Amino acid sequence: MTTPTIELKPSATPLSDAERQAILANPGFGRHFTDHMVTIRWTEGRGWHDGRLVPYAPLSLDPATMVLHYAQEIFEGLKAYRRPDGSVATFRPEKNGARFQASSRRLGMPELPVETFIEACDALVGQDEKWVPAHGGEESLYLRPFMIATEVGLGVKPANEYLFLVIASPAGAYFPGGVKPVSIWVSEDRVRAVPGGMGDAKTGGNYAASLLAQAEAAAKGCDQVCYLDANERTWVEELGGMNLYFVYGDRIVTPTLTGSILEGVTRDSLLTVARDLGYEAEEGRVSVDQWQRDSANGTLTEVFACGTAAVITPVGTVKRTGAEWQQSGGEPGEVTQRLRAALLDIQRGTAEDKHGWMHTLG
Ligand SMILES: Cc1ncc(COP(=O)(O)O)c(C=O)c1O
């Protein structure tokens, strides 16, 4: 398949330097978008075509567009960081590109070549480079590639037309006041994904399914939901938007990928970073009863969640039906903080990138 090139049709009216600086002074997360977006079309028989970088603008969709009815949609999330020398780099974009292809296969959508995925991200970051926050803090430019079924018509089937887009949003530090542990509600009656379902695909439906459980967690006074396996309601899977790690002294364990867990890029990177730092790092099964017991007997020394948005988030209070406990005294643990700093240093370009994870632009 030929790779479409991306034609640059930049905006004649981008935001002024002053307007952009005002946004970058306090970007929050997902509230502001850069001046441009990339779009690439796919139609049956023709494949990928019409790659363009155009001004950021609303989409016009027929009310019968298939994605609006049958949710044939996938997305990704990755970050571009400013490096100490002023250049910009994204973190392991080829992993996100490969996961995007895996999500496409699960949802019956065409696969965008990984090199085109990266080219589209590069085109947008290159054009909107001034939107990448300065080096120094944890700020970044968050990239959101996604694809929707654009065929018009009702009837459940894979669409014969798709639109791939990349948009970008400046992201402030996740913890502006210093790293703070999250509280977790372990849901024993709602599940996020089932064996044979689409839990390992990054598709909007999984997040729609998580909203009620998230509201229930909030009602219990918790920040996040932890999901268990659907069959036995025993084995810890992940949070609504982050993977989990359990720290047993010098050994860290993350739940084995079973098909119902999203394969996080951060999760994967931490297996390597942890080994580089001399920890034992492995995949395994951890039950919620074991979590509670090992926390109480002190062998489970820390628990943390990980994902692109926060990199690493310590877990503090844990609640389940009939029980509540404080992990690590409710304070960020030493291993958690060490791993967080090590990965962030690679991402921000202040530590050696010995695994070749950073993709520098230009
Ligand atoms: C359900 C879920 N699990 C885990 C993750 C962490 O994945 P990553 O490290 O690739 O951001 C995310 C975020 O992308 C997610 O939405």
C-alpha cells in the first residue's frame, strides 16, 4: 500500500503569540487545541488518500454517519516534550501506531501504516511547534490521533469510508502542587471488559462503559475505579484509564495482559526502566484479596498507576465493599517516585535515551 503524503495547508489566521502564551501559562488538560489538525481519508477500493494538514475546525457530519450510531471509533494518546536544547521529541510513537493498528483490527477498520501515523503526528507537531511548552517542568503537547467511520447510512456493518485525524492540546503538569496519591474504588459488580471483548482496544465504547462505575467511585469519595476480571471478579485488571503496578520491596508486578487489559505504553516502558534501575519487574496475577492482605501484612510496600497523562500516580486510599485501607500510609512511595523521575527524565530529555524511545522531530 502506498503511503499518502500530507499536503500542508496551514491557517492564514493562527493565534497570535500573546494569545498562545496566555493559554500555555495555564493549559490544564484537553481544554485548548492548537491551530491545526491532520486529516487522512480512507475509502474502500482506494485506500488511504487526501492526507492534509489544515486549520483546526469543526467537522461536518451527516446525522446518519455510522460512527454516531455504531461507535466504530478508535483513538490514541501520546505526548511531545520540549528537550533541553529546544528541540521536540515524541515518546515511542511507533508503539502507539502499532496499538492503533491493533485497535483497528478489533473494530473491523482499515489499518493505517505506522509510518503514516508517525508522519501525521510529526506534521502536526512540526507545524504547531510553538505550542509545545518550554522545557523545565512536566508540561507537554498531548497528541490525540483518532479514526471514525464516516460512511452515511444505518445498518450494522464495517463502514466503507473512514476519517483519520490528529489534533493536539497543550497539557499542564498533572500534579501542579506535587505528586499526590489517588484514591481507588475496587468495583466488584461493574466490569470494564470481558474475555473476547474489546478491552485491549483503545475505543470510545470502553470509556462510555466506564462512566457509571466512575460516578459510583466518586459517590464513595474515590478518584478512580479499579476493575477486576469479569469471570471470577477476583483478579485485578486496571483502572479506567491507567495500568497498575504492585511493589513488593525490590520486585514490581503488573497484571498480565489477558486481552481485557489495555497494553499501556507506559506500563511496557516501566518494565524496562525498573530493570535498568535494578528492580525485578514482572507480569503476574494479583487478586484483590491478596492486595488487601499484603497491604495489611506490609509485604506489599507500594501500589501505583501509570499512563501517558500522569506518567505515574501513587495509589493511596483503597476501598472495596466492606473494607478500606491506606496503601503506604497514603504517601507516595520511594520506588514509585524513583521510577516516575527516571521515566520523566528520559521523556524530557534530561537522561540518556538508551533504548531509543525518543523520536526527535526535524
Ligand atoms: C484503559 C487504559 N489503560 C491504560 C492506559 C495507559 O496507557 P498508556 O501508558 O499507553 O497511556 C490508558 C491510557 O491510554 C487507558 O485508557
